[in-house]
Amino acid sequence: MNKRYTEEQIISAIKEHEAGAKVDDICGSVSISSGRFYNWRSKCAGLEVNEAKRLRELESENGKQRSF
């Protein structure tokens, strides 16, 4: 099952970690692997929700252009 997470969920998880929460605790509450969390963090650390949404839109648009 492929579950898609919203930008709000991703940014919230990253901010929890920045506030001092343990990665294992965050991953358990969001039901993700630690690898996925670290991928999110590398892409979205320091971003706000609106910036993360724009990043996802640009990546999607870029993928569509490559398929032509």
C-alpha cells in the first residue's frame, strides 16, 4: 500500500525532530521508516508548508516534461 503524506505531515514531523523528539518516536507515530524520514529531512528541512507544496509541484511538473 502506497500512502501519500501531505506537506503538513512532513513538515510537522521534521519540526518535531528539530524540537528534540527522537526519530524512532516520530517514525512510529507517522508510520514511516527512519529512511523515509531522513529522505524527507534532506529535501524539506528548513522549508515551510507552502514552500514544500511548491517543491512537490515543481518535481511533478518536471517529471511530466521528461516523459515527453
